[in-house]
Amino acid sequence: MPTIGVIMIYFVGNVPGFNSYSIKSDKYTALLAITILFIATCIIPLFIAVLLKQLKMISSLQMPYKEERTIPFILTCLCYFCAYYLLKYHLKLNLNGLIFYFIFFGMFATILGFLITLSWKISVHMIGVGGLAGILTLLSKTSDDILLYPLIITFFCAGLIAFSRLQLKAHNPKQIIVGFCLGFGCEILGLFYLVGH
């Protein structure tokens, strides 16, 4: 999900109200950032989940019990932080500032999700798709309609994911809704906070 959001930010460029953060990166820089983010937030967490399954530290890749989610959550948060630090402070890539904030607030939502998981199960899938829906909703403020269909597709996919999680009995409706609202809210509220500062 973070990778898709970054791709959208790159192609959209300027967003009304966020022009001071808008930088049009060259294709090489953008591709490097997208690759690093994809590896850090998709490939590595997936590898970790498979490894934990092989080590019998989790019962399945679905991680049906909240107790099983502690280690994957911590490692995923660490992956987010490493990607953010690597892109912003180590490589110092000349990227659209919204990309850094999108990653940061996504990491913040993941940390909140982890804290909630300590006492209550929440849908990680919906946190991710909620964050993507949040950034696309914000980016849709652009003058053209290039994000209309991606936005519609994202909300449609959110519905499908929610339905599938319910059908699998992996979550109840409240866990689905809270997960989506957490991801969506962190991106929207966080990025709108930037407008006033």
C-alpha cells in the first residue's frame, strides 16, 4: 500500500495547499525510492511472516491471534522507520516532501495499530488500505480528475478486503472499521496539519 501511495504522489506532483512540499523528482530518484519502499514495507515483512511461520512462532500467515502479531508488528514498524530514515536522512533523496510525510504518518498508524493490538485485535489490512485511501482522497484535490478512478478502485478494494476478512472470520465489523479509520485518519489529519504549519 505505501508503494502505491508514493507512486501516486510522484505522478500527481503538486497538490493545492501543499505546494511548498512539492518537488518533481527525476525518474531514477523516484524509482530508487519506490524500490526501497517496496522492499522495506512489502518484501521484508512478507519474508518475516513466512520465516515466523517456519519457526512455528505463528500458527498461520493470517495470524489469527493478537498475541501472534506482536513480533511482526514491531518488525514492520522497524522496516517503516528504516525506509523513512534511509530515504530522508541517509540517501537524502530529492523527493516530493509529501512522500516523506506519507511514509511517516503510515508508520505512525502502524505504531498505533501495534499499541491497540496489545489489548485488542485490529485489522492490519484495513489500516493499510485506509492509509492509501486517505492519501488518494487528499491528492484528488488536484484540478484534474486523474485520480478519480484510482480513488474509486481503492474504496472498492477496501470493501472487498473488508468483506473477505469478515468471510474468513478473521475480524469482526468493529475491527474492520477501526482499522480503516485509523489508517485513513492518520494520513488525512497528519497531512492537513501540515497545511497550517
